[in-house]
Amino acid sequence: MMNDEQFLQAIISAVTVTSNGIPDQMVGIKDLHSAHRYCSQCFADALGVSVDHVIGSTFCTDIVTGK
């Protein structure tokens, strides 16, 4: 049986494949602590930042302001 982290990684993997196949989709996944664990390139582009900048942030305002 999968633990929560393994399940989340499986979902992120499936969503990554889907969003790569349909690149114009804004997709984001947050964990139980509201930290971004995944975002599509389209999501990051809409915010004007890199995907790496989004991952780990908790709010969109954190992403844009860099806090």
C-alpha cells in the first residue's frame, strides 16, 4: 500500500504527463500544508516566474513578490 507521499508523487507524475501533452493547461498541485508541489509551465508563465520559483511556495503572492 502507498503512503501519502508515494500517492502524491504518483498523482504528480500522471499530471505531468497530461500537462506536457496539453501544454496550454494551467495546473497546480499543493500538499496538505498548501505548498506548491507541482505546476505546469503554463501556470508559471501566467505568473511570470519559473516553475522552480513556484515549487515550495504557499501562496501566489509569495511567488510574485518573492517572499
